[in-house]
Amino acid sequence: AELVHARFAMLGAAGIMIPEALTKMGVLNTPHWYDAGAMDIGWTNFTTLAFAQFVMMGFAEHKRIYNFKFPGKTNEAGWGGLEAGIPTNGDVNYPGEAFDPLGFSKDPAVLAKMKLREIKNLSLIHISEPTRPEPI
């Protein structure tokens, strides 16, 4: 659970910092992350956003639970047959294959080093993100 929550925290940190940096460079024109909730979403409605969130998170969470319930069967059809289209190595937390385009999981020594780096970086994200006083 720590790894999953830490990865979500890292995605959240990236979701804050990348648009802020691109806005500063003039590439995007987005509100600050703390003002984003007040932004007008006239281009869509709540039902559409909720449905999209449900489908995307539902697939990811179902795949994760499916991996725990049936270890080693991650490439077999489960939820709508979509699991069969995503090749993995069977490890729930470090699936490799399609999720490792640089091939770090092929060498066990490199994978162990990358796992340790991931945990250290994710711990830093957990500590630093709530304490950042102002936007970039």
C-alpha cells in the first residue's frame, strides 16, 4: 500500500509542478494548482468527469486487485479482456515488460537499486509536497 500511495503522491507532485513550469515558460496558460478547483469547466459536466475517472481508476484498481487474487495470471483476460493486451512479468508491484521500456527489470542488481531509489524518492515526495509554501 505504501508503494501505491507514494506513486500517487509522485503523480500529484508532477501534476502540480509540470503545469506550473509550463505556464511560467509561456507554453500553457493554466491556473495555479491551488486555484484549479475554482476553474470553470464549461467544456464538460460533472457526470462526464466522474464517468471518465471511474473508468480509468476502475481499470487500474481492478487490475491491481486481480493481480493479488490471482498471482501469475496477469496476462489473462479479466476485466473486459484488457489485461491480456498489457504484457507484464507477473510481479504486482514491478510489472516490467510494457511498464519498463528502458529494461531496468531485466538485471536483478539494477532492479534492486532502482527499487531502493524509487522508495527514497517517493518518501521525499511524501515529505516535501505538503510543506511547499508557494507555487513554483
